[in-house]
Amino acid sequence: MSTRTFNDTRVEMGSRNVFADLGLPDADKLKIKSGLVIEITKAMRRLNLTQKAAAERMGIPQPKVSAMLRGDFTNLSERKLMDCLNRLGYDIEIKVRPTAEPVGHLMLAFV
């Protein structure tokens, strides 16, 4: 991370992954899961679904939908969140390609 100064205040710039910046384990996984949850939330709003209706459509219990919308998505895998998005009318494409770096990285892009 880099450091900059704004109005005599030293500011440390983030890494674009708040979970990594906070030192949380599995930061990449949390970033991906949170992105999927954001899209699920958008889809629920767009479709005007209640938690109960969304739960039925996604095939998960309503309490898990409630927990997910409150930011607790630890009990749902990335695969399950992708399945939920499929059931809400989203296509998901996973692209794998070689990288120029010694170690690749995960990226989630929403169109």
C-alpha cells in the first residue's frame, strides 16, 4: 500500500480489497462472495422480491437470505451464491487464462 498526504494528513491508500486491508483470512474469497451478494441484492430489488420470495426462488431458507443481506454470508459457498444468481436470472461466465505474473489472481467483474 502506498501513502499520500492530503491537507497535511497522511493517508494510506488501500489495496482495492478491504478484507485484505483489514488482515482478514481468505480475503480474496470474501471479496468475491461480497460481490456476488451485492448482485443478489440488486437482483432482488430489480425483481421486487421479498426475502421469502427470493428464498423460494433461490432454493435456500429465508433466514439465510436475511443473514446474507445483513452481511453474514459465511454459511454460503461461492458456488451456492452463483447458483442463487442463476436462479435470479443471471448468466455467470468463468474465464481462466495464463498470467504474466508468477502467481495469478482472482477477479470478479460485473457487466
